[in-house]
Amino acid sequence: MTLKDKLAAQRIYLLLGGLFITSLVVSNLIFQKFFYWHPVDADIFGSKLFEISVGILPYPITFLITDLISEIYGKKRANDVVVVGIFASLFSLLIIYVANIVPATSWSHVTDKTFRHVFGNSAIAVFASMLTYLFAQFVDIQIYHFWKRLTKGKHLWLRNNFSTWFSQFVDTLTIVTLLCSFGIIDWANFKGLLISGFLFKVFVAILDTPFLYLGVFLFKKRFNLKTNDEIDLL
């Protein structure tokens, strides 16, 4: 690989890392709003199917990005992005804490009470999400590379979906359990939110498979990579 290609690969890696961190931090900040999507009128343990937090919308993007980085840049680079995401979450939590203790002016459109109402649970959310995200992402990367070794770099759809489905179940189970434990969500909604959240993530994982194929195809074409080849940024 030429120096020009290596620099281009580094820039793309930074861009993917930036998208990953943005998706992660935003999902932590907007989680308190819930929405519904009812392709079918079905009840799941007293909750409507797909009544879920908007925080779930950007979160699957993080798994797509780590799968793409795992495929092209390798396991270590994917783990590096996950670790950086943890620091970004902690830093966002610090900013929210400082913004919360600074008093609002009398003419501020957002009062102290409104700010606390919207972001008051962010500390708990970020903490719970970090624990969940750390575990689920590392599980995703480990399973992805297990299937990659087993299939010798073939059957991309298999490792993408199997790793994401399992890690997303771990993610959903952990985050819903923690949020119920902290009193943010009532335990009566536990089963409904668990099943709806997991099914939604499975649906999104299936939808993102073509995008992963497209991303891998473009990388292989741009950098002349063969099956199972990875870019070494060092």
C-alpha cells in the first residue's frame, strides 16, 4: 500500500470513528423520548409492539460501524474505537453535569427546571449505557472475528448478523434491566420493552447488511484488498 493510500485509509478510519462516537453520545442524550412504530397492531406484555426510546435509532449505527472497521481494519482498531467511545461518553456526562449546576438567567428559554427534567437522568443513562455498550460492543467484535476466522473471511452476512443479533440482545437486556432498576422505567414495561427493542434491532441489523456489503466492496475496490485482507494503519 502506498503512502497516499495509507493516509486515505487513516482519514476514513477517523471519519468512521467520528460517526460512531456521535451516534453513541447522541443516543445517550435523547433516550428519554419514546416513540411508536406500529407496522402491525400487536401487544407485547401490555406494551404496543415497537414502543421504544428514540435513543435506539442511532445506536445500531455503532454496530454497523464496528463491523465495518473489524472487517477492514481488524479487531484491534475496532476495540480502539469502542474505548474512545467510553471516554467520549464520560466527557459528555461531565459537560452535562457542569451545565446543570450553572444557574439559568431569568430570560433563558430553557429554565433550570426544564434542563433538569430533560437531562436529569442523563448521568444514570450514560452510566447504564456505558456498561451495556462496553459489554455488547466487545461481545459483537469477538463474535464477529470468531465467525470471520471460522469462515475464512467468507459469508459476510453470517458474521454481521449473528454477531449483531447476539450482542444486541445482550445490549437490550442489560440497558432495560438497569433503567428499570434505577426507576427510570417501570418494571411493568420490562418485558414489552425488551422484546420490542430486540426485535427492532434485529430488523435494523437485517436492513444494514446491504450497507455493510457496499462499504466492504468500496474499501476492497479502493485499496485492492482480497478476501480476509485487513488494512494496517501503522
